[in-house]
Amino acid sequence: MRTRRLTALLLLAPFFAAACRPAPPPATARAEIAVLPKPPVVATPPAAAPGPSPLVSVKTQARVPEGFVLDGDVAEWGSLVPPPPRPARPARGESALPPPSTSAMDAPSHVALVLSSAGVTLAAELDEGSRDGIWLGLGFGAPELPPIGYFQRGGGVMPLNCETDMGGEPLPADVQKACQETLARHDAFIAGYEARFVRFFRLDRGGLSGIGEDGKGRPIEGAKAAVKGGDGRLTIEATLPTSALPRASSAPIDSIRLFARAADAPRPPAPADEEWVWREIPEPVSYEPFANLRALAFQSPEPLGPIPMSYQPGDPFELEIIRYASGSDGTALEPERQGLYTPISTIGDVEIGELFMRQPALAILRKGEIVDTIHTYGAPTGIVRRNKELHLFFYEQYTSTDIWAESADWQVIGVKPSGEYTELLVGAAENGPWAKDVEEFHSTRFDRFGIRGTPWRQDAEGEVQRAVEITWRYDATTGMYRPSSRVLPATKAKKAR
């Protein structure tokens, strides 16, 4: 019995084990994933072909190519593409800076020009984007103009204030309006002045033309051009005389301001400053005659403050300066023409002439070369030959604004046949300041000359001032002019006043 029970238990063991196993986990439901429809394939339209570029590069050259012939064929010029721009020099401790924009190098049209003492010679190669021609702008830098305002005692100019007076109180409406109108006139003057330092030209199948005030092309006297066309390109060669150039404010000229763009409008554009490019002139250009005197004039200092000065390369004897307008008290500017150089006398092979170096001067030349220059009081009052020399006499009189009195003085310069010069005047101890009645006098031969008038005294109210006369006479022993002075009789003093 016992054995039979064990056998039965062994037979039932697998069933008991299965019963004791944990129930299997429930089956996980499979997620339904939606399949999105594929978007339709849309063909990308081909990119539009870029239109013709209006960009035009421009470069300068030292001289025209060897064998140059004005025939419209630019082959002798070689490549008209400007060289790669040089990277800017980095400051100490900084890494090299990237080169400036190369967009001009990528331009499909190109201009190369040579500035010389004869004018401008240029070559242009224009592609389809410039098939109607290009605008070419040439410019030289305009000098900075002095500010306007009111003259201050002792010198200087106080800027205009159109809102308040010196005490900070608001100005009346009519005064403010007048002040604003003064500033507007000054702005217009600046714009007109700076425009004279730029000239625009048009290059097209008709050749080279200037631009009138109405924006239309006009012929240029003395200009020449030759044009060739073919294979979608246009080549032009042209020359401009010096009379067609803009005004310049440096001598010699070592840089030029340039603008070039396809002529896609009937009038030339008004380029912003950043659209212009400055190009160096490989060999600085001077204009004869008297290029050496002009260079000396423009390199001279400005002891009396800024004196803007300019010239037109086609008119070598002319200078223009900008001064405060007469009677404006400093509230307006005006141009004034000056001669660069005017011969006045000779001694041997030496020539003496008036030279403007931002102030009056005397130039001593031998065979056109500068021997020396001397600052003077303006044009000579007299010239005589004495003691184997040329004696030049200068008189100056002006109002001193720090005390509102008159200053008066003589200057005598003796020039030898060698070109050497000497100041021949011995100064007077009691020369000024003077009252308004001061005047000069001189004999025909200038062996006697001088100043007479009433001395100015700041604390002379109520006093009767006597006129004084200072006379210089030639001293043959020393070759100098020595002064003497005397108080004039009361009747003459009264007459002098």
C-alpha cells in the first residue's frame, strides 16, 4: 500500500508543479501605427539667370601704354581689371585684417585711366550690363571750410546758436528764423562749393560727353574718343583736356576720387561717399607753368587759420580762396580769386614777383627756379634801383580787433643781382597803435617815407592827443633806412585828427 501511494504521488507531481506556477502576464496589445501618405513631389523651378551686372571697376595707371593709338582698341592696355586689394596693415598685437571688398574686381566692365599734366587718357571695356554706356565720375578732395558764426574780440568765431542768447534765454521767433535761414544758406554754399570738385562724364557708343546742369550730355572742347563694338562688348579710348577736370586742392596731385556705374538712368546718380573709391596716382601730377610755385603755395602753413585754397588744372595762374564775406561779421563765406604769381621786376637774370602762399609773399626766381621767398604786406607800394640793388617798399595798415585800434608799418626789401635779399628797414620805437586818422606818406624816389597820425591811448579820454610823424630816410653809409620822429604842431595835429 505504501509503495503504491508513492508511485501515485510521483505521477501527479508534474501536475502539481504546473498548478503552482504563476499565471503568465496578459498579452500586450499591438499599437496601430498610421501610415501618412507621401507628399506629392513638386519639381523645383530652375533659378532665374542673373541679369547683366551694372558694376564697373576702375583703376589708375602711371602712364599710357607704349605705342598708344587712340583707335578704340584697348589691346595695348593689357588687362583693365584692377589688381587685388592689399590687406590693411594690422595694429600692433592684432591679427592681419581681411582685405577690403573685392566686388570691383568681380565687375564685368572695367575702366583704366591715366592722369597726367596733359589731362586724362582712359580705356574702357564694357559688357552687356553697360551696353547703354556708363557714368564716370572724377573728383579731387574739397578742402574743409571754416565755420560761420560771429567774430570774437581777439580772434576766433563763435558758432551760431539759433535757440538761445548768451544768457540762455530763448531768442525771439523772428531772430530764430533769420538764424536758421543763415544756416540754410551756408549749407547750400557748402554743397555748391564741394560740387565744383567733382565732374561727371558719360562713355557710350557716341564716345565721351560731359554733363550739363540739366543732366544732359554735352560736347567737351578738346576731348577725343574712339569706339569699337563686337561680341557683346564695347571698347572705348578717350582723352580729356585739363580744362575738363574738376577743381583740385593739392599740388602736386597724388590721388583721385573715382566712381563708375552703368548708365541705367537719363541723369548721373548722386553717389554716397562710400560708393566712391580713392585711387593713388602712381606718379604725382603737376601743371605748368610754375608747378614749383604752386606746390610751394599749397604746402605753406596757415598762420592765420584755415584758408581753403583750390585751382582748376587748366588755368595754372588762377587760385581761389574762401574768406568770410565782407560785412558779414563772420556769418557767411565767399570765394575770392587770387593770382598764383605775377612778375613785377628783374635785376640781372633774377626775376621778382608776387606769390600767394595763403598770404602775400615775394618770390625770387632765377631761370624759373626758386631762389627764395619772403612774406610781405601785399603788392609793393614802390620799387626803385638803389646801391646796385632793387629796393621794394611795402605798406600795411589794418584794424587790430583785440583793442580796435589801427596798426601801420612799412617793410623794405633789397634784392641783389645774386638773388640774395636783405631787410633794409630799421624799426621805429614808437610805431603804434594808432587812431583811425593814421596814414602813410612817401617821396617820389622813396628816399623818404613814413607814417603820421594820432597815437591810440586806451585811457586818453578827455586828453588832447598830438599827432606824431615817423619818417624813414635812406642812409647811404649803411644802405639802410633809419627812422626819426616828431610831434606835429597843434594845428597839424588837429588836422590829422
